[in-house]
Amino acid sequence: MPTVTSEKPVISARIASPLDRLPVVLWVAAVILTAAATCLRPQALPSAARATLGPFATLAAIIAGSVLADRLGVFRILAGLLIRERAPRAVAAASVLAFTAVVSGLANLDVAVVVAMPVALQAARRHRISAGRLAVALAVTANAASFLLPTSNITSLLLLGRVPLPPLAYVRGSWLAWLLVVAVTVGSLSLWLAQAGPGPETRAARARPSVRAALDLIPMFAAASAIRAILAAGLTLRGGLAAQLIAGSALASALNNLPAAAALRPAGTAGLWAAILATAIGPGLLLTGSVATLICRRIARDAGATLRAWQYTAIGAVLAPAQLAVAVVGLHLTSALR
């Protein structure tokens, strides 16, 4: 039985809503960075904008395609196939997180949290799972699973603009690493969720992808273009693969993965994969590490659940080393790092 009902939407599917501070922060950051780029490197801004336009146009197309898929019931059918009403708590939690990982990997990170959070909240009520914990687990999973395809995360598209890699070669390198990361993430978090009792009752929530979300890409595009113009030479991570993963993850979580990806200039294929993994998995360390996590937090909050920042960081700090380690193993086995 499908777990997604036909309830009237009560949550805006936009990245920004009138009650959010996020759009204000995005626009303020965009204006400040654009002004700085105009003053410091005005000649570099047009070329930086042209280089950045492609990834954002691709993401806008992905959002539009996700809206169509949602209207056709693709996500509802997928949720119904993966999440069973009478499943045990651990199985239900694993099913929700697997659904999140699939949507994040095959569609897009931001689409995944919009689609999966209402499904998760329904599963939390039905299976007596802590909605707050499930929101944390979903955000961590969505971020970590957002590197299967180049389009899974805007950060990967930005990085591939610096070091091109053919889509087929990308997928040949990423698929096993993605499966291993998803297995470690979903398995560990499902056990964690199964051990907790139910939290406070949550309200019904139903969010849907909307083409209006493309409007929220405008300040992000402006900020990324400005960062590229200011740091024309880019930031190159130094040291071995492990050092690059650690530094890149710290940068992505502290600054947010979008500006980190806009600033990084990977050195070769190994550096590219280190940056891709860091900007996908690294945001699991801090709540502000990715816009998708903030969207997830907002949907949870509007439904009466609490995505706790300290809990998110604690889970991310425990899981990130294991996620990065198995991802590297997967990349080695598919010869992506050779």
C-alpha cells in the first residue's frame, strides 16, 4: 500500500517560503559577493558567470523534470514499492532512507528532501519512529547519496566544470562507491532509529517539487559566479587523497558545499573525486552544510518535528569517516582512482 496520500499540500515546495530566513540569507550573500567581485575582479565576472550558468541550467531542468515526474505519480509509486505499511520499525526506517537515497542519486539532492520528508513523517507516525531522528537520518542520507550521477548535486556539476569527466566514465566510477555509501548509511541509521521510541505526534505534511524552486537558484547562481570570479585561480586541496577528503569535508561543512564547490579547483581525476565526495558527504557534519539540509529542517519544523543541530552533527561525525572510507574503496575497485 502506498505511503503517500492525496492530502492537500500544507507546505510550500519552494526552497524558500515566506517564513524562511534562508532566501534572505541567500540574496544578501549574493549581493555582497557580487559587489565584491565587481570591485575586485570586474573583468573576470562575466566569464565566471558563463562558466557557472551551465550547471545551474542543468539543475533547473532537473527540477522541471522532477515536477513532471511528481505529477505523473512516479515518486508516489516508488514510495509505495519501497515502503510497506506493515513492515517492522527497522525495515520501515531502512525503506524510507533507501527511498531517499534513490531519489537523491537518480534525481537530485534538493528534490529528494522535498519528496522524501513528507513520506518519512507519515512513516514515523505509522511505525512509531521518532520523527526528529528520522529527519536527521533522512538529511544525512540525502546528502551522502548525492553523487551517483553528475546531476545528483549541483556541487558535482560545478566541479566537473573545472575538471571535465564524461558522464559514462563518471557513472562507471561512482556506482559501486554509491552503493557502499548507501549501504553503510542506511544500515547504521536504521538500527539507530529502531532503538528509539516514538517522539511527539507530528502534523500531516505534503510537499511537492515546484518549478518555482528554480527562482531560488538565482541568488545561488550569482553567489557561485562571484566566488569563481574572486578566486579565479581556485583553491586546490593539497596532500594525499585522505588529506584532501578531510580538508574538503571541513570546507564544505563550514562554508556550505555550494561556495566550497565554486571555489575548489581539483587537481586531476583523484582530486576531482575527492572534491565530489567531500562536497556530498562533508555537509553531514553541520546543519548549514547544504541548502537541502535546511529545507529538510524546515519541512520537519512545519510538521511539528525537531531536527536537532547537535544530533545531526554527532551522527555526521560518526558516519562521515566510514562513508568516505567505503567510497574510496568503491572508487578503487571500479578503477576510478587509477
